[in-house]
Amino acid sequence: MHIGEAAMESGVTAKMIRHYESIGLIGAAQRTDGGYRSYETEDVNVLRFVKRGRTLGFSIEKIRALLALWRDRDRSSGEVKQVALAHVAELEAKIAELQGMRDSLQHLVRHCRGDSRPTCPILDDLAG
């Protein structure tokens, strides 16, 4: 199938397929005599794997590692679980950081009168 079909089947845009190929995340596509990229079902399965990994917030490098584990039938599930648990810890840290940002901003908003006066604790805080 051509890149447009692979994109539709996998849910990954043609632009991203070319990008993933250029950074070596996925293998180089076979080429037709006319120079067009040609994809097989296995290529689409890999693209779906990558898309799902990105949806779950894994970095490109983590997806690269997960792809290697996926392809390695001799690996233990414990190796995969370690990668996933590390990612969960990263997500929890990001969530805590975002909650802290929200709490700080809510505090500033509560203390801003929102009236016609020029004084504003939000702007004061941003100005340091």
C-alpha cells in the first residue's frame, strides 16, 4: 500500500510516517519502480504501535526501546513493565507540577479584585 493508505490504516499522518522513517524509528519503506513508498501490513502494525505509544505520552526514545522489546520474543515482560513504571512515575511528576501551577494561579486569581483599578496581583507575580 502507498503512504496515504498506510496513514489511513494506522492513524498516523503521512508527514509523521516520513518523519519516523527519517529518524530511524521505523524502517525505511520499500520503494516501487516509480519511487513511491510501499508499506506492508507489518509496517502498519508498527505505525499503530508508535501512535499508541505517543498517545500514552512515551517519548520517541522510549518508543524505540519498547519497539525493540516488542520485537524481541526472548525478552521478559518484567523489562517492559520497568519501562512502563518509569513512564508512570514521570507522568505523576508532571501531574504534580501542573497541579502546583494551577494552585498558584488560582491563588493569584482569588486575590485579584478584577475591578477597574490598575493593581493586579497576577501581573505583580509575573513581574517578580
